[in-house]
Amino acid sequence: MNLDLALRTRYASKVYDETKKLTAEQEQQLLDLLRYSPSSVNSQPWHFFTLVSDAAKEKILPAVSEANRSKIIKSALVVVFTTRTQISEAHLNALLSQEQSDGRFATDEQQQNQDKGRRHYVGLNSHTPEQQRNWMARQAYISLGFLLLGAASMGLDATPIEGFFVDKMNAALNLDAKQLTSVVVATVGYHEDTDFNATLPKSRFPQEQVITRL
Ligand SMILES: Cc1cc2nc3c(=O)[nH]c(=O)nc-3n(C[C@H](O)[C@H](O)[C@H](O)COP(=O)(O)O)c2cc1C
């Protein structure tokens, strides 16, 4: 599907057809959308949990608001976006060594500059633990955007979901022990005919109200 059509026809699905599953290729493409999302200073402060089985979905159901539960059950794939509870020294070192093994540096100096620059920007966003967590959450939302538009371009339906309880989700996925915290959820699949939102017109403020060309 071309970009413009995907942009105009995508919408937040409210009812999924539980009989329609994803192919392995579709699932892989969705994972790639998440993993290849950009993040500030390539910080990748995230971990994505993808849930496909009924058992996995059941586990998180109590953490999801009533209104969103059927989306979890009936969609083909659920993504729980999490971020680290803090950017650790080990994470910064792991980033640098990944970039090194991916061939990003021709010289030691380039590697050192990258490390220094990243630490500087992390520092600017880490005056308090809360500020750092907010910064990491913003990176996770970029990957949410990638997933939503990417899914639409693949002809799939999706729903971003903030209607869940962070503490309960963290407990359901044992995130505290992994030093992670849940940020947002998304479901992907195919809508059912009864999905009222599928035929409603899009509603957005006019361009001149939200965009200023200077
Ligand atoms: C961050 C975020 C959280 C949302 N949370 C929910 C949710 O919990 N349940 C739901 O049905 N829709 C949710 N939505 C869908 C929005 O209501 C929807 O995106 C918005 O009304 C615009 O409509 P459209 O996506 O159909 O274009 C969420 C959207 C975003 C971006």
C-alpha cells in the first residue's frame, strides 16, 4: 500500500477478527519495524514483548482496562512496549560495542567521540530519574508510530493502547526483575465487520491550525 493511502485509511481498530492470524513474514516485518525505529543517540532504551498465544495474552489481561480487553484477546499480535528503568553503564557500553561490531567506527577516536556524545545527551536528559524515564518513554513512542504506520502500509489494522495499568502490567510480565517498565501497548491484526471505527470519517484539525509554514 502506498504511504498516502496508508496514512488516510489507517485508524484505531476497535474490534478484531480473531480468526485472522499473521503470516510468519508479516510478524517478522512488524518486529523489524520495532527494532529499526530510531532513538535519540541510538539509545534503544526499549524492550518489546510480543504476545501471540492465548496463554500469554491471558497473563496480561488483568492489567488491561475493561474496554481494551477484547482487542488483546482477538487481535493477532500484541506488543507491550517497555523501557529500562534507568540507563545503566552496562547499557551504554553495550550500545557502543554493538555500533563497533556493526562497523560504525573507522578509528578509535570516532568510537570515543560517539561514546562521549551519547553520554552528554543522556546526561542532559537525566537530571532526575523521572526525567530520564520520560525521555526513554518518548523514544518508545517513536517505535509505536513506526509500528502503526508500518502495519497500515502492510494492510494490517492496529490499535495504540494506553488504557492499561502500568503496575499490573509490570507485575504480569515480571518487569521489575528485568529492570524494565511498561510504557504503552499496541495490538495488530485484522478488523471485524462490526468494527464501527472502520467506517467513521477521520477527524483532524485543519492543516493551518496545526502546521505553520515559516
Ligand atoms: C498513545 C495512544 C493511546 C491510545 N489509547 C487507546 C486505548 O487505550 N484504547 C483505544 O481504543 N484507543 C486508543 N487510542 C486511539 C486513539 O483514540 C485514536 O488514535 C485517535 O482517536 C485518532 O484516531 P485514529 O487513530 O483512528 O486516526 C490511543 C491512541 C494513542 C496514539
